[in-house]
Amino acid sequence: VVRVRRESELAHVDGLVLPGGESSTIEKLLRRFELLEPLRAAIAGGLPVYGSCAGMILLADRIADGIAGQTGVGGIDMTVRRNAFGRQVDSFEVDLAAPLLVKAGEEAMRAVFIRAPWVEQVGAGVEVLAVVDHQPLASVSATGEGKDAARIVAVRQQALLATAFHPEVTSEVRVHREFLRMVRR
């Protein structure tokens, strides 16, 4: 594993992880270090990339509730809503419905969501890998509408993988194992 902070370093990796954090800050740093356009070109050229939480936002072709001018690097035909599950205090941990990542007989995938996005729309070429039935209370109407809505929280499109949750916070290795499989392929 190596850190990538320069275009020359990007040219020497077989895959890239875009971590959690603050997506607009990461985008500003990509611009400051002149990595935004080289990263977009690398993605278009087939570089495997995994984005976790803020990384998911960065990989989205469309961002809802982004800051003014926020575009990310794109690559996955999806619309992602920033901070969709609420503020830091609304963070939660849950078992996911992830049949494409969890084999029959395995334990459920435990996921930690910290000020996380969700996917509102995917294009035809996007494979939905996991959903969660969790809705922040602020978005549930007085009549109960919006309660228990399934939200897309993990996707894959070609060499790109993205999750709204942080598998690195738990002992969960299946997401990273899938990404390594994608890099080797």
C-alpha cells in the first residue's frame, strides 16, 4: 500500500482507495495537488477504484446536496445524496442485505454508517450489491411515510466499487476482498 498525492504516484498503482472523510475537502485537495483530472483519466482508462463513504460520493456521476460546484471524479452512473442518513450523531451500525457480497452460510455483513450518503438512482450498468432498511427519523413524515425505505449502500460498475459504510471500522473484510479480486482481474 502506498499513498498517492502526486500524478506520478498515481501512474504506479494497480488500484486506488478513496477513503471516507469530507468529500468536498477531498475534492479540493485533489484539485490543489493537480490530481482531479489525472484521476478522472485513470478511471476512464479502467483503473480499479474503491470508494468508502466520501469516496462513494466522489465516484458518483451526480451528487445531490453537494456544496456549490462539487463534482467529484465520477465514473459510476449513480446519484448519491451527501449526508443522507443524517449528522454525526445519527451514525449507526446494522446488518446489511448484501447477497452478492455474503455467501450462503456466512455471517451477515455488519456495516458502520457515519454521516453517510445513500444512492438514490443507478444507471443500467450499475450492479447493486447491498441495501439497508434504515431511515433517519428526520425524513419520516408524521404519517409514517418514508419509514423503512430500503436504501442502496453498495454498488459496482465495471472496475469501480463503492460503499456508503466503513468496512474498515469493523473486522469486515469481504468488501476489501472483493476489491482486491477486481484489481487482480
